[in-house]
Amino acid sequence: MRIMLRKGITLHQGTFTAVIAPEQVILSALNDNPDIGRFLTLFVCGNYSRLLTRFRQASPNIELRRPFTADQLLTAIKEAGHTVIIIEHDPTLFDGAERLLAPIAAALREAGREALVILYAPAMDRPFGTLARQADRLIEIMPSDEPGYRQPYQGTRPYRHDAAAPAQKTLEVF
Amino acid sequence: MTQQLPHRKPWRCSDGKRAELPAIVWGGVKGMWILDSVGRDGVDLWYREGSVKCRHYDYDPPFYLWLPDPSAYHEMIDALGEQYRAGTCTFRTLSGDLSGFSVHAGRSVAEAIEQQTCGDAQLFNVDVRRDQRFMAEQRIFPCGETGGSRFSPDFPHDLRQVEIRIHDNPVRSAICTDVRLIHERTEVLQGTGQSVITDLFSLLEAIDPDVILMSQADLWMPRFQRYAGSRGLAMPFSRTGKYRRMDSRSYWSYGRMEHKDAALIPDGRVLIDTDQSFMYREGGLDGVLMAARLSGLSPNLASRFTPGTLISSYEVYEAVRRGIVVPFRKADAEKVRRFADLKEADRGGMMFQPVAGVYGDVDEIDFTSMYPSIIVNSNLSPESLGQTGREGFLASVLRPVVLLRRETKKKRKEDARYAGIDSLLKWMLVTCFGYTGYKNAKFGRIEVHEAITRKSREILMQTKDLAESRGFCVLHGIVDCLWVRGTGIDDLCAEVNRMTGLFVESEHFDWIVFLPLNDGGGAYNRYYGRLSDGSIKVRGIAARRHDTPEYIRAMQQEMLALMATARAPAELGEVRDGVYRVYCNAVRNLPFAPLPSLAISRRISRKTYAHRCIEGAAVRAYRDAGVDISPGMKIRYVVRDARTYRVDPEWTAERFDPSYYRGLLDKAWKEISYAFRWDGNDVCGEWKAQKVLESLHSAGRQEGYMPER
């Protein structure tokens, strides 16, 4: 099992890789890879995922789990028996729960012994840096149009005007 | 006075067998009217028995520990046994019994265990407040006769109250110079700070109140403490001279940043910040006392907590009372699911978009406590979801609150004294649904949250179909409300009640205005209308918004008061000239408006702003004025020049930007004028009010004072 992130950048099973990249890069790597649907895959994201509504793979092999606390994230990683585990990093989970950074990093590394584990973030932040220290590889892909430009992490809301319509079909309760 | 109480453990230890909860009926506690409680080196209960007295109880409850493989941590367990009397026991969690250990230690030890076990350990009852846990185990509660029911809306009390109104601004003044103290009479204290504070302290000492209602108490108390410390005075707010400290904090709540000031909480006396306490503003003293009764917290804390924290505390109290341990961390993640399942389940409440316009004879059908009632009726609880046969924890603890709300909602219509309690219950029940999906909810689960909204969507669709089958026209719907037009509303409500098992009420609008969105469609949450009792109900417009300057709010309220005289859409035409005159007067008088009436009140969400904006400028202005600000704090400012983003804090403002405020006036006017120029197909469809207004406008301009349009 392998995922080609970009030409020349391939992620293999049995590794834990931390990836910083524009959302479009990770989305095209996941959406355009037919292997993702053939293997049992777990997508883990927080409450305000930027990728979830634009993830187009519809295979029944792809499963989802949404932890809303760092403790739940640890549980989700420990309980995952999937071939591919993709974690969309949510820094808000670690507000007041920095104590779990080390156990979660260790759990990611442990899971990466057998599965293909990807920890993804659009930009570097402190919790991500701590988790990535345990990764086999850290890959950072800059936006191609602006070399050297780091994408700032702006909020956690997923809504974008240029994005496809969000999955939710009714309005939120207010 | 110190008393030893037998400690009630959820489960008996050592032999591994479950023990029945001993029914302690302890004479020393029974029959007390508890005013305050303090968990400090045991538990202190302050109670009324003629005067207010204090009784201390030695109480050192353990927390509970479960390990997946205890043998892997045998050294740690041995150390816990030696240092913290750790012993084996079985305890009851929401999802079943667990065999583990009881440890007589505090939170720091619990956190050290977490660290050492790398998150493998599950801990319980670590962060339950000691006094709350004590009262829950003893089945007593604050603010009521302990033999009575917590769920009764009638709890007479003879608490001695005093109200302190401080007219100085705590942000600007370190000391107060103008104070009103209201008890049997009103004392006016004015003068130098020293004399005012000395007099205030003396009066409090003499009156010896049980309850102090004080404006900006949480901001003034640290100043009083500093002043008293520097002058060697004794602060008389606490009956022991001791104060508990609550730290200030900023936090996200329902998508916006909130701020809570640090607080000094006295012993043996209830101190309520009448400006900052949401529960007091909404529910008054009775609301705060009822919150304390339900949650098992001191009224001092109940007045400072949000409705969400109160409902969570109520659930904790109930769990402890039932012998269920409370998890320290929320580690049980959502179950693994497929994408398609998530898309199907993860939706909010149902909304029907209205067609913007003015409608006559409309009924609003409102489900009372819809979400909590769904939890109760459908037995939705984290541990019982998908199971049948036994009532879940959440459903069983919410049932008495839902019933109590129905009772108070009915009673408040006849007796205004129940309004505060009803308001408190409303807020607690509103938040109980959100808490099922909240990340820190002790007894929440996202699947329960989704099940509730799914059921609510079904109910609203069923109700819509039923209404339409009976000839009603459904104009609008928001989650738990429907606006319909037709005849036989009482029969419809009765049928909905029978069909859904939920309690519904209706309100009749003589006319209602659904405002448009920019794209011309109807706005979901911006409307106003005249109820059959002659009052006006508004939602989402300037008169209702918190950040509207008082000058503009007053203008819109005056317009609405005029419109309230119209009993039907057709009669609105008779008041349109008067309403327009209100607008013209407001525009004409704008240059002379008092500056405080133009202050905009906002809650800031951050301390630094990347882009130039009015809010960012206001934060800078506050900082320049020497005010320490935190995210979530409320600020009040006057816009001096919107074009160059210049604003002033309310107290330093000397001039304002007329064109900016004119823009706000026009916006508020637009919301009202829509009712006159709407030319749809309804009874008021043929109006050409706009033309009339325009002719008025041009006439006015000739006189030289009418506003630009």
C-alpha cells in the first residue's frame, strides 16, 4: 500500500509521516488515489474539519472517527486497526491537554509500525511540531505559486467560498 | 462545630461485592436551610437556624482509578496504597461496574497517575467539588429545607438582602465615591473614597445581610481587598474573613469568545454580581437559588456559572446521588462510521425559509422544551442509545426538570414570581441538548446529539404535514417553531400534542413581518409582529441586538410602539407617516445625541487584529486608555471616524462620526420601512407607501431638515 503525495513523494505502509501541505495537495492525493478505497482506511478529524466535506472517496472501506478531545484522539488511534490512518490535525484539541502530546505521538508511532499513518496540517503549530518529532518523516510542501510562503492557519472553520457546498443540508440550530 | 459523618462510598470495597447504598438520615443535617457551602479541609455548611451558623464536617472522599492491566503498574499501586490509602473496590460507571482502586488524594495525584500510565488509566470523581459531592451523597441541597423536594418551585425564604449600587466605573476608578446601599431604606454614600468605603463596610457589618446584590461586584471586590489591606481594615463581606478565589478566564461558548472576571467569593454569605451574572439577569434571586437547589452548588457559584455549567453540575449531582462515578476525562470517542452514515446523521434542526413580507392573522406553534422532551420521551442517553427496556441516565435526570419547567411556565402566566425560576429552567434545558455534543460534557455523546436533532426534524416535518392536511398554510419554521395561517389552531395544537407526545403552545400574531435577506429570500431569524395582546415581538432586528447603540434602539422601539396600534396589516398604513416622522426626528437630532447613547457594546474575540476594523481600533483604544483587556470581555466605544478607524472608549469620547451613525440609523429604519413598502400579494399588497414617504421626504428637504435618502 502506498500513496503518492506528489511526483517523487510516496508514502509507504509501515511508516508514520507528518505532512504540511496546502489543502489542495492532500485532497488531490487522497481523492485521486484509487488504492485508498481498496484498503481499510480511517479518517480522523476534529469538529471543524477542512477536508471532510471535500473528501470525495465513497468506498465503504473508508471509515471516519471524530474525536473532540485529546483523550478521544488517543483512544481513536489506539483502537484503529486500519491499513491507512489519516489524521487531520486539530490544534484546538490540545488546549489545556498538552499532557497528552507525548502519549499521542507515541501512539501514532506505534500505529505506524504496521499501518500507513499520515498526520496532516496545513501549517505548522506547536502541538503539530511536538507530534511530528516522533514521525519517520516530516514532509512540507509549499504552495507552488508562492515559493517560500507558509500558509497561515486561519481559524478552524471549514467554510470557503470557492469550496464545494458543505455536506450539511440544513442550517445549524441557533 | 465539627461533626464526623460516615462516608458513603458508591460501592463497598475489599470483598469485591457490591454494597447497597446506606440510607443515611442524619439528624444534624436534616431540616437545615443551607445558605452556602465551602469545600475546604472537609466541608463547611452555612445554614439558617434563626441566625446563620456554620457547621464543619470532616470529609475526605477518594477518587477512583481503573487500569486495564493493574499488574503492569504494581509499583505505582503499592505506592498509592502506602501514601494515599489506595484500596481495591468496585464502582459503578454509566456503562457498568468496574473493579479498580479508591485513592484518597487530590487532583495533582490523579494527573500524575495519568502521566505515568500514558493515558491508560481511567479516573473518576477527581474534579467533583467536595461540598457538592458531600451534599449529593447525603441527599441534601442548598437553598431549601433538606427534607423537601428540590423540584418544587415553591421555596419560601426570609433571607436578609442588601443591594449595593456603585455608580463609579470600576475600569477607570480604583476606588468608589458614589454608592447607594438599599435595604429597608436607601443609604447614599458620597465623598472621598476612604470615607465611602469605611461607611460601606460599617453599614454592612451592622446590617449583617445574607445576600448582597452588588453591581460589578467581581471587579470591585479585589479593589476593596487591596484598599482594606493597605489601610488595615477588615472586609465585612465574608462571615469568616476568608474568601475563595475564582480565576479569570476566556473561553469559547457557542462560537463566540466569552470572558469571566476573577471573583472573590465570601464565606457564609451570598454575593451576586448583578451586572456580570447571567443567571441573575435572567432569573433574579429566585432563579439563582433554584439553580443552587438543582445543581447542589453554593448560590455564590450558581450565580457565576453559565447555564451549560449548571446543567452539567446538575447531572454530576444526580450521578453522585445515584452512586454513579463521574469520569475525569472524556475518552470515549465517537464510534467508527462510514462517510455516508455521517452525512445522513450529522445535520442540525429543520428550517423552512419564509417568503419575506407582511402577513396577517398568523399563529406561531411553539414546542415547549422540545429537545429535552425528546431526550426524555425517546429515552436518549449515552449508555442506552439503541437499547430498549431501561431508562437511560440522561432521560431520567432530565424528566423532573422538564416537568418542573412545564409547571413554572404555566404558573408564571398567573404569578410573576415564577418568572425567574421559569427563565432559569428554560436556559438550563436549552443548553442540556448542546451539552450532549459538547466535548467536555461528562455525560455526553455525539450520537445522542445527532439522534435528538434527527427526531426533531421528523417532528417538525410531521407537524408541517399535519397542519397542511388541515388546510393551514405554513409560512415559516425554525427547529421547534412553526408559523401557520389558517383556522382551528387549538385543534391543531391538540392534535400535534397527541401525535408527538410533546407539549405545544400557540401565539397569535395580528400581523407579522418576515424581513428579506440580501438575495430577496426571507430571513430565517429576523422578524417582528404584533401579538394578540397588543405587544410587539421582535427577533434579530436592531431593537433586539446587543450591540445596537441606545439612540438607535430607542428610535426603533418608538417606531414599533406606534406600529403596535395597528391591529391588522391594512392598518399599518395609518401609522406609516408617524413612523417616518420618528425616523426624521432621529436623523435631525442625531448631531445633538448624548455620546453615551451612541456607545456600541461589543464582546471582543481576540486581543490583536490582523486587519483594520472598528473592533480592532476599539481594542487599541482601550489598551491606550490603560485598560487590561482579555478575549471575551465586553467593551463600549464611540466611533469618532469610521473612515480612518478611530474610536474612543465611552468615557473618553468627545465627538462622533455622524455619517457612520447615520448609516446605522438608516439600517434600522430599513428594517421597519420594509413593512410599509412591501408590495407582495397579501392584504397589504397594493400599498405604495414608498411613494408617499418619498413625497414626504422631498417636502421635508425643502424645509431644510429632512434626511437624505
